[in-house]
Amino acid sequence: MQNKYQKSNPATYEALTPEALNMLQTISEMGSFAAAARKLDLVPSALTYRVRQLEDALDVLLFDRSSRQAKPTDAGRELLREGLRLLDDMDAIASRIKRIATGWEAQLTIAVDTIIAPAAIMELCEAFLATNPPTRLRIRDEALSGTIQTLESGLADLAIGIPDQAQILGKDIHQHAIGTVRFIFVVAPHHPLASAVEPLHPDQITQHRIVSVADSIQRGAGVTIGLSLGQDVLTLPSMAAKLDAQMRGLGCGFVPEPMARPYLESGRLIARRVEQADRETHARYAWRQGKTKPGRALVWWLEQLAKPTTRRALLEHHRTR
């Protein structure tokens, strides 16, 4: 069985070399075989022979020879366009490989918990990519235990926003605090609990649908926060979706105060006092580091995360839609 890497026509692949593509570009730019031969330091017959070899391999006519000028055919123009792109790609790949050899990772994957401000992450991505790294960047949205599990399973190199309810078990994992997030109980102005007498009793809350964020853990039991037995629940994939649902009056629940703040100020949400103690979580970031030195891309991100202003922005810099 022929695999997808086997050459169906070896002569075609062997003919399309960088040298051959450069030769075609030179002929097109110079406008004649004779002028191109002089620039390439070849005799015209040798250049003509090489072009014919390439045409035979591709089974197409690349240049119109009906006049003294070398005019590319339609097939020739397409090959010139694609050839130029291919040469640029080859140069870019060679440059990237050389830079990776100096300590840059080929790809850096970052798992970001749903409590982290997306705007702050995007600003970090923008600053990182502005350094023109050879490293490809991938951001994964995760929640609760799924944030750390992604790191422990090797699917991510860095995890940002791990809540303290999610236990870190993996070996060679280092962690640091980002900060404390206070959660407040909020409802839409038209929700029944918006007009109830404060402080709200747990039995009152249980009578209404709670909005919950699903743990993105792939294996094992996930973390469940703030659910009462028998209570109706709407489960959503992110804290942003939970906030949207609560603004629509689809349920109630606790959300990070920085995330709710602009909607409290605009009146789209109302904070309600409850009898339970205030909720808060201590968010962390973590990365895997064994005996080998971390790559330069990971080092860059860790340097940013070490800054108090960055950590504060990750928890506070939520923007309204």
C-alpha cells in the first residue's frame, strides 16, 4: 500500500529543486534565455537543456519560445508564483529551525482557566509575538481541575489560573500564586431573588436554578462548587458564559467580583448578601520543569508572570462586551 509520502512520479519531485525554481525566476526576470544564462554563468545551451528537463518531468511547456523573448506560459506563471512562495517558505523554515536550535520551543501551549481575564492574556500574546519568536503559540481554555490536568498530562507547558480547589499532583511541577479572587452572589434585576429580603438563606437559593461552570477535566472526578443536592442547575463551559446566563436571568450564583464589577455598575446585575461566608479562591500558575533548562518561550512567559502588574491584570482586567 502506497503511503501519502511516497512519490508517484520521482522525476517530478527531483526536478522541483530550489536551484531549478531560482533558474526559472531568473529567466522570467531577465526576459530571455541568453540574458539569464549570462547572469547564471551558464552557456545558453546548458540553460535551455535544464529547462527542457524540467518541462519533460512536469509534462508541461513553461516558456513560449515563439519569439526571442522568454515569456512564461500560463503553467509557467503559476509555477513561478508557487515557486516563489515555496522558496520564501523554505527560507522561513530554515530560519525557524536555526532559532529553535538556540533554545526556543517549536510550540508553547498554555492552559488558561476561565477565571482569568481574556484581555490580559491577549495583551501578553501580543507582546510575546512582537518579539518575533520562532515558537508557535497555542492557548487552551480550561476550567477548575482541567487547567492543572492539562499541564500534568503533558498537553500544556504552562497553566494559568489554577484555583485552590484543584489539587496539583504531578511531579516536577512548580507553582506560584497569582492572587486572591473574591466571589460574590449576583442575579439579574428581574430575577426573583433580586427583591428577596437579605441576607439570602441557603434554602431560598436552593429553590432557584444555579448556574455552574463545568470542570474541563478529561479523566477522573471534577470539582463541583456551590451546588446543593436536588437543585436545578444550568452547566456552562466558561465563567464568561455563566455571567451571560445570569444577566439573562437564567439562574443565580457566585461569580468573580472583578468580572461582575462593570455589570454591577451598569445595573445589568445585582449583588445580593447571603448567609454563607464570603467565597474566594487563590489562583496560581504552574509549569513543568525537570532537570532540563526551560525553553526561551516559557522563560519569557514566566518573567511576565513574575510581575505584580501582570498578575493583577490577569485577575482584574475584564472587559465588557
